[in-house]
Amino acid sequence: MSGRHFLQIPGPTNVPDRVLRAMDFPTMDHRGPAFAAVGTKALEGMKSVFRTESTVVIYPASGTGAWEAALVNTLSAGDKVLMYETGHFATLWNHLAQRLGLQPEFIAGDWRHGADPVAIEERLRADSGHEIKAVCVVHNETSTGSVTQIPEIRRAIDAAGHPALLMVDTISSLASIDYRHDDWGVDVTVAGSQKGLMLPPGLSFNAISEKALAAAKTAGLPNAYWAWDAMAEPNAKGYFPYTPATNLLYGLVEAIDMLHEEGLENVFQRHQRHGAAARRAVRAWGLEVLCLEPRHYSGSLTAVLVPEGQSADAFRRTTLENFNMSLGNGLSKIADKVFRIGHLGDFNDLMLMGTLSGVEMGLELSGVPHRRGGVQAALDYLSGREQTSASAA
Ligand code: PLP
């Protein structure tokens, strides 16, 4: 099919040419003198993206590895952890905790909201013996497009006077939705390369507070590949305890430069604006945004419910076959009921309009009942010509 493929799943995202070019160099000796500058720049640069003065580690692994690293470095067999069912990825993290021999307690959610701080505070207040060792939440639930307000979760833990560690998955929010590891009092942040960081898959990260580093000293779960303490010495000189993903690190350094050239605040605003435009398109089509709470709307992606009796997967197939565009699918509980529009990473107004045009044409072609005019509604919003008062951001 002629023309470029539109990769509009909510990650992996489009890799900008600058990042591709930065990786297109011979792989260097990862123990040689030239490498230290790359390693140091990557580690220091990630601190600026996490907004932390504390420790960052980088793994040659997908995000799942960084989930595991967060748990095995800080916890012991049988420890209770409190998790919140925001959607599919929170559920997978919960399964991973079970497999590691932890005792996760899963607060049920409806997959249409971020985590509820009131429910978390209540559960922590009831835990007077402080058996719960960690609270784990997903910042941007990629399966639903709902954002948990992390400062509210921090306040809930503090209000309960509970010492549990706070762990946050930012795999689809870091470098696209505002996030502050230090200011928000997070102990372990988990991230991955393939979304807001505009890289191919293959790197993942932990940002680690002093409190989490202290917990790691007494934690009992076995860990080797994921061990934070093995990182400290080589990382201090810009090296790694094993072979790093050298060329991905070249790309990471470039991607961090790009983020700072644009300015993180501008990056966040760009994503919010595209999210708002996409939601206007969805409403104009007469379809429903999956996230029900405006305060939880995501700047990274928009999950859209198709009308009862319609197949979201058939619509996505038609869109792929006819317009060469990939959209995200509905996962597990919401399989075939939802499609997801990714609008994160290296993305601009024209790319959003191309994407929304593809969705509108795909809806028409696959016979999903809808009204025309979603593309126009998004355009009116982007160009500042919107007439109606903001019914919802
Ligand atoms: N957490 C979230 C929020 C995700 O979106 C994903 C993947 O999409 C993961 C965890 C798992 O990461 P990975 O597939 O890179 O292992």
C-alpha cells in the first residue's frame, strides 16, 4: 500500500527521524572510554524526565521487566501489596505480583475511571498492623485511557498515616502527561521506552526514592538481573553491570534532547490538546469515550466504545486494510467493544487530523452507526473556532 503506515496504537509510537538517525551508528564498546558519556547522559537525562534528584536505573527490557524490578527489589515473600483495578495493565501487574509470591489485594474498579484515593485511604486505615508494604497504581491505564491523580494517592497514604511504599507505572504517561517523581512523593516509578519517549521498545526504567533504596536493603525476594544494588557502582561512572542496549541509549539521549528543546510543559500541553480534540471528534460521531470522569481523561490515548452489537475489531480491520492505519484494540474484558486512538509521542496536529479522518472513513466503510462531523469538530477545536462552551475538557 502506498504512503506511510499510520501507527496510532497507544505505543509503541512513531519513532522520529532524529531518533532513528541517532541510533544509526556503529555499536561501540560498552566498556570503552567513549561509552561513559553516553551512559551518563542517558541516566542523568532520565532523572530530568522523571523529575527526580534520586536514583534512576535503565534495563534492556520491556516495561514488564521494570514492573518486576520494582517489586523484587523492595518486597519479601508473602508481603501484602495494595493494587487498584484501573484496567488490563493494572490486572497484569497484579498477576505478576502473585507469581512472585506476594499477596496482592486488588481493589475492584470499573475500567472507566482512575484509581479512587478514598478507597485506598479506607483500606490503609483498616491496616493498623501495617501489613501492606506497597501501594501500586497505574498512572495512565493504557487499556482504558484513564489517568489516576497521583498526588491524591500520595495524600491518601499520608492521611492514613501509613508507611507503605508508593509505586507508579508511568509506561504510557512519562514524557506525555505531567509527572513528578520527587514532588509527588513516589517511591518507585516504572517506565518504558516505546511510548512518550519516542523510542522503539526495548528499554525500561525505575526511578527510586531513598525510602525505596532503604527498603531494598532488607527485602527478601530473590533478585539478580533486576538487582538495583548491582547497578550503583558501574552507573556512577556511566557504565552498566551487563551489556546495555547501546544503540537504544544513543536514541534515548537524542529523544531526551528533543523533549527538552520543546520543553516538558509544552509536551504535556500538546498531548492534552490532542486528547481534547480527539474527544470532541468522538462525541460528534455520537460515540462514547470510555473514560467517564473528565478529571481522569488521558492526553496519551482515547478509548472509544462502539455501539452495542458492533465489532470494534472488525472496524479496526477495515481501517487497517483500507487506510493502512493501526488502532489499538480492546483488551480482555473490553475486547471487541473498544478501539483506542493513540495520540502520544512524536505527534502533531496534522497527524491527529489524518488519524481522525482514518477513523471517520473506517466507521463509514465498516457500517458502524455514527454521525458525520467528528473530523470537523476536532478541527474547530484545534483551530480555536469551536463555538460551544467547553462541555467537557
Ligand atoms: N503498563 C502499561 C501501562 C502499559 O501500557 C504496558 C504496555 O503497553 C505495560 C505496563 C507492559 O509493558 P511491556 O509491554 O513493555 O512489557
